[in-house]
Amino acid sequence: MTEDKTMSKFKLITDGLVKNNPTFVLLLGMCPTLATTTSAINGLSMGLATLFVLVLSNMAISAIAPVVPDKVHIPVYIVVIATFVTLLQLLMQAYTPAMYETLGLFIPLIVVNCIVLGRAEAFANKHGVLESACDGLGVGLGFTCSLTVLGLVREILGSGSVFGYNFIGGNDGMLAFVMAPGAFLCLGYLMVLFNKFLKKN
Amino acid sequence: MVTVLGLTCLLCSAILGGAYVLTKEPIDKAAAQKTNQALSQVLPPFTDVEYNEEGRYYTAKDAEKLVGYAIESTTVGFGGALSLIVGVTPDGVVYNTSVLSHSETPGLGAKCTTDQKFMSQWKGFNPAVKKLTVTKDGGDVDAITASTITSRAYALAVENALTKFNEIAGQAGNDGGQDNE
């Protein structure tokens, strides 16, 4: 019984990573995906920031869902999500000021990231706290991985470096990949590869 | 319904209020550290520093002797405001420059904070000898590759800072301020 339960929780996490991958399968949260992935480290930190909010808001919402009347559930969820985002913003400003400056506007914009409210509506308000935490973790990790991979590809092609470590020395790389058109191109091709791989299995 | 919404808001604002109080000190510390770091980067070693809020510049002294001014200067770059802090020694030579904030394109104009070749040319830039415009416009400033607009804005910000330096130095009755036009 307990083994079965842990299995299902494990499945919740892997589902978020692969089958319900927010970027490559559900196509949610495209705005921060395209905008913050100019380098692998930026993508990774944006993903982790979203993961933090997603896990906590999923847990809080699943805990309060039974007592929240249907009519006001959206405003209540938004207040909860906004609280966690502001909390994250204050913490980042205090302890990782450099990262806070790089991601800037996209941190407060996590409030309106459809992944967060989407998981609250589709999962957290129908499930227990622990399951919701696992779901948040899975989807958050899926988002983090996608953003890191996308950032990595764009950084290799655009700046010729990996996590800020330059490997072609002095060369500038293909600048288009650092800018918006490259973001769309990379995302498109990665999506094709991901779905091809997914179908095979 | 109203109770739930009201209670949620109350609880959330209480949490945020608490978090604000707890993080205020580290945030202020981080901001102060950033300013200090920028100052020590753009000025020769100093012991005392004083901020002139009206003119947005710092006066740095080493044991009562004036070692330079750090002048804040903002221009419009490619993606928005480009804010620099420019350290100028009393003889009107740029000691060094540092970017306070910018919104340039990552990988292009944003290189103004990482490109060693571009950044190092400001060290000891003497406006009496060199022309403060990019080479494309007939000056002596090497622009960042593919980021002429950012480089122009950077040069303009330095020029504005130097103009301000002349005003400050003129007011202070300092004979170090030469006419660099």
C-alpha cells in the first residue's frame, strides 16, 4: 500500500517532467521561456524561481481549497500566488541581488504565469497537500529542465559558451540565437525533437 | 465568501509584512555593497566619501586630500536607460567607469558590462588627448562589435559626466578642470 503510494507520487513527478512537460507538451508559460533563456544559467534560475512558487502555491492552495467558496476561488488563488512571488522577490533581492537584476521583470511576472494558476486549478484544488507538492515539483522541474536546455542551446549557438564558460574563445557566435528570432527557432526545433522522442517511447 | 477572501488577504499581507521586515536589512546591505563596490572600482583608493544628492555625484577624499569624483550619468541606450558611474580624478582624466544599471540586449549591448576590450579603454581615458566618440563617428572609442548604439550611449554618458565634472570642479575653485570641448 505504502509502496503503491510512493510509486504514484514518483509518477506525479516524472509526469510533470515528461508527459505533462509545461514547455514542450502543454506549451504554457511561453513568455518567460522565450525571454529569459538567453543563457543556460538564466534559464536555470528562472526555472528554479518558478519551481519555488509552484510547489509552495500548490501546497497552500490544496490546503485551503476545501474552505474557499467557488465564487471567489480565483481571487484567493491569485492572492496566494502573488504572496509567494513577492516573498521570492524579496528573498532574491536580499540574497542573490545579481540574479535578481538579470531576471528583473520576469520574477514579478511569475504571478501571471499560466503554469502556476493552471496547476492550482487543474490539480491542487482537487488533491491532497503532499500530492500537490509532488505535482508542483514535477511540473516545476519539467519547466526548469526545458528552460535550461533551451538556454544551453541558445548559449552554445549564440555566444559560444556553456554556463558562461566560453569554449571558442573570442568568437561571438551566431548573434541571432541570443535574440528573439533565435528563441522561437530553438524552441520550435526542441519541441519537434522532444515530441518525436516521446512518440517513440 | 467575504470572510474567506478577507482572511486570505489579511494572512498574506501579514506574511509579506514580516518578510519585508526580515529582508530589509540584507537588501539595504546588498545595495550599499553594490555602491561601494562600484565606487572602489571607479576611484583611486580613498578613505572618505560624501554623496551630493542634488548633483548625483560622490566626492572621494583620501585623508582630506581630494582624489576624485564619482559621477552618476544616465543616457538612453538601445533598450532603455543606461546608467553609469564615472570616476574622474581632479586633473580631468577618467579613472574608470562602471555600469550601474542597463537594459541592453543580452549578448549584444549587454556586453558593455563584460567586454574587457571595451571596458578597459575607459581606464585613464584623457579627454584632452582622445576624442570621446566611437571610431565610426571619427572618435577614439572602440565600439562593441554590433553594438554601436550602446557604445555611443556609453560615450555620451561619459561625456556628460565630464561636463558635470567641469561644473563641479569650476564651482569648487579647482584649477584641475580643463576645457575639454
